[in-house]
Amino acid sequence: MVFSLLKNIVSESFLTIIVSAYTERALEAFEYGVLDFVPKPIFEERINKALDRFFSSEKLNPKTKQLFVKSGGKIESIPLTKIVYFQPADHYTEIILENENKNCIIFL
């Protein structure tokens, strides 16, 4: 689903981080212009590196207000202001929000 989405949009218009167990597709992901590719299983140091790259990117628009994540087979929008922190857990990343917990795969 993610690669078909990248094929149909200009991924360089977005800061995209792919989290996947299919490491053989990492090169293809970078050919589409993704910011980072994080292999599963996810390790805290590696996901933090990807997030640091995202938040320090010169392409990050100061008007960016939401993060899109793939969760439960669908893509959801999460306001950046509600994110408290990210935490790796097994084969996914938990995004801890104000007053709630979201288990999801990061997809921006």
C-alpha cells in the first residue's frame, strides 16, 4: 500500500519515513524520495534517529500541523500538538498522545 501511494504522489513533496520488515525495498523507497527507512524490528536508537532527521529537516514546513500514520490498516491524521513522545514497541511504534495511547506505524 505504501509504495503504491508513493508511486501516485510526489513523495518529495512530503517528509516520508517508512517503517517496514521488507528491508529489500529500502532502495526503492529512497528512489521515491523518502526521508528515511527504518527496518523492523524497531530499535529505540534507530527510530529516534529517523525522528531527529524529520524534525531537523530543512524541508519541514513550519506550518506542518499533522502527522499521518498507518494504524490498523488505515491512515490516520494526528495533530503534532497532541504528540507527547514516540516509543518503540515490538514490531510497531507507540505514539503517546495527550491523555491517550496510540499504537501505530509511523507514516508521514
